[in-house]
Amino acid sequence: MGYAWGVAEAGRDPFAALGDPMRRRILELLGGRARSVGELAGELPVSRPAVSRHLRLLKEAGLVEEAPEGTRRIYRLHEAGAEVVQAYLLEVWGDAVARFKLLAENTRPPEHGGE
């Protein structure tokens, strides 16, 4: 079936959730520190309800977690979600990266004559 599932599937697949540039931007902001919906909306060109929808999808995908703080909900990166994504990428690309590194370390740049 692959990863072209769309928004409806974003809650089941972290890669579908990561497919949206706004959700990636939210993760970048949360990488700096935990924030509320209002704080995130203040730094993004979308409304608070839109930020809430993106956060819900990111939470369902296991990439963020929320905690109540007074009357607000504070969102932060969910470490286990990032570990799942990292493990997948290492599984798929790990050998290729190692081969590329070995090739790069054992390849000389072409020599230019007369310099």
C-alpha cells in the first residue's frame, strides 16, 4: 500500500503525519521547547484551530505528547515517536549510507592539469 495514504491515515503512520510542511514546522518549533497551541499559532501563518488539528494528527502518529498545565495543554516532542522514525530510516538507509561513506572516503577528486 505504501505511504501515499493522505491525511485520514496520518494518525496511523508517522510518515504520513510528516508529509505536511506545517506539521514539520510545528515539530521544529517543539524541538526548541514545549509550547501551547496559542504559542505555536503565534509563530505560524495558520489559526489556532488549524494548529490544534495538526497537533492532534501528530499526537495520533506518536510524534508529540501533551500534558495539562492549568487551563492549557502543553505539547512537546514524544521521544518514542522520534525513535520509531529514526529506527525505520536506519533500517532502510543505514547500509546505503555506510556504502556511500566508504565510497566517498576511497574516492579521490579528479586532478586538474596545470594548476
